[in-house]
Amino acid sequence: MKISAMSVVGFTTMALVTVTIMVSMNFPFNWVFYMTVFGQALVVYMVYKVLTDDYDTTKTFDDFYEDNPIGRQDEF
């Protein structure tokens, strides 16, 4: 089963938000510590997964931003 890069990003985000919630609820230090170490390992894996993801797009640097393309000026 192939895991998409965006699902890894979502899981990593939720794990690190969980650390924040655990700290605000005064969980024991060892739980917060191990969850933080796990979150840091997830960040490293997330960066690797996003950079090595086989993602193709038709966009180029000429397209700039989708909501504000450089090439055309729409007048209202």
C-alpha cells in the first residue's frame, strides 16, 4: 500500500498538535518527551517523503500563482 505525501503531512501535523495539547493538559514529562521525539522523527520522514514524491504537474514558473497569473491582466 502506497502512502501519499499529503497523508504523511496530515499525520505529522496531527501528532505535533497532540504534543501541544498534551503540554497544555500537563501530561507527564516522559509522555510529552517521547511524543516530541516521535514527532521530530515524523518531520524528518515527512520532508523525505515530500521531496521524493512522484508528483507531476502541468504548471510552470511562467504560471506564477494560480490566483494571480503574470501573463494576463483581467480588468473588471
